[in-house]
Amino acid sequence: METSEHVEATQGAPATGTPAPENAALSEREVRMAKREAILAAGREAYPATFDRGLAGEDLGRNISALKERYAELADGASSGEDHTVAGRIRSIRRHGKMAFIDLEDSTGQCQLFCRANVVEPKSWELVGTLDVGDIVSATGEAIRTRRGEFSIAPVTVALLSKALRPLPEKFHGLADPETRYRQRYADMIVNPEVRDVLLARSLMVSAIRRYMEREGYVEVETPMLQETLGGANARPFKTHHNALDTDFYLRIATELHLKRLVVGGIPRVFELGRQFRNEGMDATHNPEFTTLEAYRAFADLEDMKALCEGIFRAAAREVLGTTVVEYQGTTLDLGKPWESVSMAELVSARVGEAVSMDTPVEELRAIHERLGLEFEGSWGAGRLIFHLYDELCEGEITGPTFVCDYPVEVSPLAKRKADDPRLTHRFELVISGHEYANAFAELNDPVDQKERFLAQLAAKDAGDEEAMEYDADYVRALEVGLPPTGGIGIGIDRLAMLVTDRASIRDVIAFPSLRPERRA
């Protein structure tokens, strides 16, 4: 029995040297188009709607690794005496006279199709001679192990399920440009399996978060993505027009205000996993559309939100990594250890080398900005100036995980004031490795105070702040009905996925990140 180790690769095998020029790739596409036409002209199907799925219980597209495990003890050179059907994408073809060796890949792994002219039925053997790398096929035959120990299916029948008209890119040269890799994600996933692994890990993580929230008694809901009033965060929105209502709407920038309406209505623990949209810049940690978890719990405070946050992050890490110890961009982080809490003013004071607080005169805070070469607006009060110092100087230096607490009310329009200093709020942001991962409040439930803060946001918008919120009269009305003491949190799912998969760019954990429109000739 001859094996693939002795056979040279032939037509359709991936290149191993310098990538072919563009006209060569087009030529191969033309060859494949001709094959497609020949298949159709012969009365056969290149993309059949139905096909023989083999034995009952075969999980096509997901059964290769299960078969390899089932026959792990099959001796070299032995046959199992049992037939199976496999289906997947051809990764390489090696032809040698009356034999052909096809490496077939499904979502679980690869196996070899050991095709022999005297075993494969004539029509299938004819098909084998025309197949290309990238074609999707099914094959039915006996499970065997070659004399060199390679698990294989020795097919009697082979069927074409989908003719690939473009060759697969070669891993190290064909998709070297990051922009091309993100745009042609489908091809990137095929030639770089780790890309697919990251997306699968993200799916596992999201499922684990859902299970955790359900165990904690939270109810998952859906709230509108089209919103008439801009609110729930400070951000620049995307706008659209609803033709039937003849009204402009915003794509939501947060789910907060609708979720708290549900708490008012009597659902004490509520959460939503969903998309948000912000018409802002893009970088390693920002994408214009992104996913968040927002959760609200009645009769809870900021300490409850810290506990919930820690639980979510630990559940995500355990699901993906099997441990709470995370290796992120060269830094080891143990999410299982107690997390630090520190006030924003403490961080700023340590960084600028002098005591800073809400009692520090505005003139002194401005002088600190000038000394450090930081720009500021003349209308900013002490709170906004302290926040700006933190944002520019401190956040990026935190390794974490750290809860940064005591945010000024000027930058926290939806958080409850602290009783001992109403210039500060019950709010924290979770920072890990220099990036924000979560934002939590003891939610403002005083409708009079909320109305005043909305009016202050309107004044900021009139003064040119494009990220300021609008006045949400219905939300104020909901607070007048009565919102119980409530803790709330928002967590960036994309950034959490970056953390547990050790990815430096948000684009790596989003299946289809935002890109500039493709230029076409």
C-alpha cells in the first residue's frame, strides 16, 4: 500500500515559495471556471442541494476528529471493516498513477482520503482527477490506517459538493497584508486556523457569561437599537432616518436607559448582550460597532457590581483558558486574586507629584496641565480637569485589574452622588493593562437631580460638545415613577475577548471589523 509520504504534490497543491503573480492566479481561476462549465455541460451538479449523507449518525463537517479518536488503536496497515462518510474542504492533492491522496479538512481536523482506481467507482475516480485544492467534497469508504500510520478513509464514492473557483491563498504570502486579511476573513480563517480559534474562543466566552448571569438570577432582554433620543453615554452617534415615521433616529450608543426602565417596571435583575454604535475613531481597542454586556440589579450598590464584574471575568477566563491566570501581551495577570480599588484623585496625586482633590483650586489644576503640556478647555471645572489628568497620565500605566473609583459628577451624568462629597459619584471603571474594560455606577434615581444633569448636558451640547447626551423626558418620567436603589455595569465584550485570547487588536476578536470601502478598478 503506497502512502502520501512517497508521492509528489501535483496540480492544486499550495505553493511553498514566492507567491504567484496576479495574472497566474487569474489564470487558475479561469481554469476552474472551465471545469465548472464542463461539469454543468455533462449534466452533473457543481453545487448540489442534496447528497448522500452516509450512515445514520454521521455528523458531516464535524466528525473527522471523532473518527480519528474512535480508531486511535487501529494498527498500522490495518482496515477497520467499517464504512464512514466524511465531508470537508480539500487542503492538498497528491496524484500518483492509479492512486491519489487527498487531505480533507472539516471543522474538527484533517484526515487523508486514500483513493485507488480499483476501489473507487469509475465516476468518482473520474471526478478525483478534476478536483482542486479548496473544493468541498464528501467521501464514503472504509476507515483504515496506512502502513506508515496515517488514519485514512479509503473511499468507494467521492462527490463534489461545492466547486471552488478561486485558489486558496498561501499562508505566509498570499494574505500578508492585515487589511486584506480582515476584509477576506473567510480566506484568512482557512489558511490561518488560529483566527478561527480566536472567534470560537469568543463564542465560548459569551456562552459562559450568559450562563453566569442566569445563575445569578439575571434576565436577558433586548432593547431598541434605533433610538429617538441620544442617551446612556457620552459619544458621537450614527444617525439615520425612519421613512415611515418621518423621524431621525440614532443607532444606540448604550442600552442603559432602556434597561433601567425595565427595573422600574419590576424586573429586578436584567442584562443585555448586544451591539452598540459610536461614530468615532478606530484604533487597537476601538471599533465603531462593538459588543457590550450591560446589567442592572435593584437593591444593589457599587460593591455588588464589583463582585459581579469579578465573577464575569473569572468565568470567561476559566471557560477559555481553564484557569483565572491570563497571559496578556507578555504580562501575567491572575484574575483570581483580590482586585485593587483606588480613587481617581489618589492616582492623579501620585502621578503629578502633589496632592490633588476636588478642593484643589481650578487655577492650580490648570497650572498642572500647563506644566505637563496638556491642553484643556477654559470652561472645565475641577472635576473635569482632574479626570483629564487621570485620562492622559494614569490610565495607561495601570496593570491591574484595578477598580478606579470616585469619579467627578461632571463626567458622570448618570451616577449617584456620594453623600460625603456630592461633587463625586459612586462610580468605578475597571482598568487592566492600561485599558478600560468596565464602567459601573450606583445608578442615579433622583428624578430632580437627573433632570438637572440632563439640562447641563444640553448646555454642553449647545456649547459644541458633540458627545453630550440629550434630554430624555420619558426617562425622567420613569424615574418619577420610582427606580429602586440600583447598581449597574457595562463591560466591553470585545476587549474581554482580547484579554482571554491574548490579542493586541480589537479587529482580531471581531469576525468582520469596520474597514474603509474596498477600492475597485
